[in-house]
Amino acid sequence: MIPQQKEHRPWLFLAPALAVLIVVAIVPLVYAIYIVLHSINLTMPYLGKPFVGLDNFRLVFTESRSLDALGRTLFFVMITVLPELVLGLFLSWAIQRGFSSRHRAWITVMLVVPMATPKVVGGLVWKVLYDPLVGPINFALQSLHLPTPAWLADPNLALFSVALVDIWQWTPFMIIILLAGLETQPVEVFEAAQLDGAAELRQFWSVAVPLLRPFITVAVLFRTLDSMRTFDYLFTLTQGGPGRATETLDLYAYAVGISESGNISVATAAAFLLLIFSNVLGTLWTKTMKWGHEV
């Protein structure tokens, strides 16, 4: 009896966590699959919930509006994650090489401040900063006799303006992760490169960046998955406008499922599409970086 009790003991410890996982993740996922396989309209409950199979997916994959929203989502990921990675690499290297460990600790504390700001609060603050009439950004540009663009009202500029807010908040995340990676690297490697005559830029590109590959993989993966979900900033700053110039896939799902037609089934199909592309991008990225292989 005692050996059998020992065999079952791990399951007893895992049971609470598994129960929470089932309630929080599995049950909503199963219900979401039920919704996406039926036609459910919140504004017309008298139509019932007829089974439609994969028709909702077909609509999302063929409708120009949803495909445009997907394209904007992927473009938004590119114009946020790539600058954050480049800035994170150079700034983490500069901080690690230019400041003592005590000063680096204080810098890390200050870097947490933008990350700790709720996205809605940050969006509201930046909405004031972008304001064409009372915003300090345009006031400063006007003082320098420079053009004062309509940051959030210009269809060609609005998405980039929102991306700038995302870069402001999440570049510190990249810096902290990569700075931690640099702290774990052996000093002897950089000393040897310096003795071989490698300049700072050469040490950074040929030594530091390859050693940071696992940290880059994790940081970019996290930021890509988070950047795919752009609802907070876009809803606060533009609500998908002007027109649909900043309507990403999650804003499209909100519009179709809640604010416009109430077609929750199509909105759920769009959410599944976002989930699929998140997994595809994550898999492609880890395979590209050859996670787990030697540098």
C-alpha cells in the first residue's frame, strides 16, 4: 500500500493546479470552439444557434476587412518588435559597458516605470501628448518652425504613432532581458577579444550578440506574442480609426462581435486566427534562432 500511495502522491499535489487550469483555460477553449462552429448573434437571439461548421472561418479567411486587419497586425508587430530589439541591444550594451553594477541597478529600477504603467493610462497620456491643439509635441515642433502632423488623424501616420507608444513602454523590457544576459556572460571572453584588438563595435557584434541568442529568442518571442494583442493602445488612442487605418485583428473581433453586428461567432473565428498566427510566428522564430543548438 505504501509504494502505491507514493506513486499517487504527485497527482495529489498536481490536482489543484490541474483543476484551476481546466476551469480557466480548457473550459473557455471548449466553449469557444462551440461558438465558432455555430452561428450566434447577440443582437438576434431569436435566430437560435444553428450549426454552421467551418463557415465562420471561411468568412474570416476570405473577407477583405479581416485580412486587412491581419495584415495590419503583422505590420504592427514588425514596426514595434524590431525597433525594440535594436534599441534593446545597443542600450543594454551601452549600460553594461558604461556604468558600474550599482548604477546599473538604479537604471534597471527606472526602466521598470514605463512597463509598470497600465496601457490604458499610458494611452491616455500619449493621447494628450499627440493632441494637435494642446499637445506638447506639436507645440515643440511649432516652436522650431517644423511641420505639426495630425499624429492620430492621419491614416498614413496613425499606426506608426501608436507603435511609438508601444516602443516607449516595452523597449525597457528588451533592455532588462538583454542586460541580464550580458551580466551572465564570462568576462574572459570579452577580455580575450579586446586583447586580439577587437574594437567595441566588433566585440558587440561578433561576441555579445551571438552569446545573447537565447535571450534574444525569449525576449522577441514574448514581445511578438504581446504585440499581436494591440487592443489597449489602439482602442484608447484611435479606436481603429481614422476609418479603419489602425484596425488590427483584435479590434476587428471587438467591432464584429460587440460594438457593431454582435456576431460573436465570427469574432471568435478571428480570435482563433490570431491564435494560429501567434503560434506560427513563435514556431518560425524559435526555429530560425535554432533554439537549443550551440552558438
